[in-house]
Amino acid sequence: MYLWNPSDYERNSSAQERAADAVIARLNLRGDGHILDIGCGDCKITARMAALVPRGGITGVDSSSEMIDFAAKRIQSAECPCLRFERADIRCLTHR
């Protein structure tokens, strides 16, 4: 399994951010939805989406414990109370 370097990812993920911004701009969110961000990486984009669902919630999921730990340290839950992180293999996710 590949070991991600979260700091390196954060510095070099501008292409992912641009692609996500284009998709987010097209979303018609009411503020109370629930979002699952699969492959959330450093959760920079996940945190931006959390602001769009203040009465809902967002879960950032990544298979890399390094990325999830980095995100949890970087983004304070008090800033984004509707945001949470989980380390998980998306191939094993089930609907709850």
C-alpha cells in the first residue's frame, strides 16, 4: 500500500482543488444535506463543502490514516461542527 505524505499532497493538490471547485459550483445544496467525500485527502475541499451544509453534515473518507490524521489536526471540529473524518477502504463501505 502506498504511504501518502500529507504535507506534500497539500502543496501539490491544486489540480484536485480546481476540479472540485468546478463541481461544487454546480451543486444546488440547501444547507441540510449530507455529503460523503470519498478520497478526501487532506480534507481542504471537504472543509469548504462543510460550510455549504451547516445544518447537515459531511464525512471525509480516505484509506490513508496519515491523510485522515493530518486532516483532523489541521481542521478543528469547532470550526466545522458538521464535519467528521473516517479512515476507510471505500470498497468496504456500506450504507448506514
